[in-house]
Amino acid sequence: ARLLPHFEKAGVPFPPQAITLLAFKDSKHVELYAPDTQGAWQRITDYPIQAASGNLGPKLKEGDRQVPEGVYAIELLNPNSLYHVSLRLNYPNAFDQEMAATEGRTQLGSDIMIHGKAASIGCLAMGDSAAEELFALAAWAGKENVKVLIAPTDFRVNVPQIDANLPAWSEALYERLRVALAQYPVS
């Protein structure tokens, strides 16, 4: 009942066959997209991020309290999470692992979630209501049909200031994110 009006307004069938979540660390919000009947991605609604620890920049190691940056899939839907409900990301993904290997880093961390409540040590805490909606959408679409892009800023409208303290490969990561974000319309 909470989601249907958003889908009707966007002209997108409900429940969706796929969804994409665009998370922006600087503005602390998540945009929900789903394809219309022609396959074009439409913005459905936005959610504020209630808590996300760390700074702009990628996650480098376990315990750094950093929210990762990159393109992720959903590995697991947990209806019995300590944080209400949760969607576990496939962090570290292949790119994260490749960059760590080139630098000799190990112990990259794991269990990065999108979850309820309003506390985070490397996850995106969305509050219970938003987490319920995202959890239900991922279940309806199938976790294999969910993509999550986490970026320091919305590269569709902002030119990033690359911090000199970031790893040299951050530019390659941000180019990947720019390309991935380009298929989603800015409203």
C-alpha cells in the first residue's frame, strides 16, 4: 500500500521486475529506480539515509567504519536482522578484491548491509519503514535483479573533487560509477 502510489505516479508496473538503488554519501539519500514497460529506468522515490559512518572515499579494510563505494549486488535478504530487516551487499566485489590484491591489502571486511534502525558502522541505515520497503521490493524482484550503486556524490550533476589522500585507483572507480549512473535519469 505504501509503494503502489509511487509506482503508479512513475508509470512503472508494480511489483517491479528489477530495481536499482543509487546511494549518495554526500547528500545521504538513496534513489529508487525501476524499469517501465519499455525498459527505461524511472525514478520511483527517494529515501533519506538515517546513518552512515565514515567519510567520502572507498572502504579499504575491516573495521575502518567506511561505507564502501562501487556497484554491488544483493547476496542475502535477512528478515531476522538485528537491525529490523537487512539486505546484504556483495562487498567486497571483484573490483574491491582486485584493488586490494594490487596493494597487498587483506581483511577487507564484510557484512555490509542496507538495514533498518538508525545506527551504522559501515552500512546504510535507512530506518525501519524504508528498510521494509526496500526489503520487500528486493524480494519481489528477486535479489538477482537488484543493483546497488554507492557513490561519494551524484556524478550525473556534480564534478567530484578527488581527495589527494584517496587511493590512486579511485579515479578508475569513479569513472565506473559515472558510466553506471548515466543510464538513470536525473529528475
